[in-house]
Amino acid sequence: MPNLINEGVNLMFVGMGLVFLFLALLVLLVKIMTLAVARFAPEEEVVPVAAGATGSGQNDSLISVINEAPVPAAPSGGGGEVITSPMAGNIFSVMVSAGQTVAEGDVVIILEAMKMETEVRARSGGTVSSIAVKEGDAVAVGQVLINLS
């Protein structure tokens, strides 16, 4: 009789151990799934234009979404237009120089954020009176990039 009781107790402990292991694996699986969903869920509706995009065709809607993003009003020096950064990132390329005339829609700066390049376009025509940034500078949302007169 004592042998049967010992075997029953041992079997009960083994069963409890398996249940505990199963529950621990289940909790771990839930944590992994939660992290995966959080990592791949979209955070913003603004989609940057891929590097090398020409600004024509299917990417036009993406460029217009970025260019129409709300930015805080920036003070302007001489009554001219101020071009501000639509997003935080680094200045990849300055496409204009001081004194150059630009038309509405011309690409004035290429901004890089998370390995994607975004074209910043002039919202109206004018002459570049000053450039407030240079290649490699880090910029914040709404920061003044170029002043037009």
C-alpha cells in the first residue's frame, strides 16, 4: 500500500508541473504576440516618399499628404513666405541656393527620416532670401527651413 500512495503523489506532482509549464508557455506566447502586434501596428497616417521617388505617378498623393500636414506658424522676417519642416528628421539635401527663384511645387529640400527621403516643396513661388539649414542638420516639426521673398 505505501508504494501505491507514493506513486500517486509523484504522479500528482508531475501533473501539476506539466500544468504549470503549460501556463508559463501560454503567458510567454501572449507576451510575444502583444509585442509583435505593437511593433507592426501603424502609428501615423503620414507616409514618407521612398528614396529615389520622382514625385510623379502614384507617389503624388503621398507627397501632397506630407506637404499638407499641419505645422505651427513660424515668424517670418520680411513678410515673405516661410517654408517649415513637415516632420522631424535630418536634412539630406538642399536643392536651392540664396537668390534663386522657385516656382510653386518646386522641391527645395530633401528631408531624411528613418531611412526614407521626403521632398519638401515650395507652396508658392518666390525668391529664396535665406536658407536656415544645411545638409546634415537635424530639424524638428515646424522648424524654419527656408525664407522666400
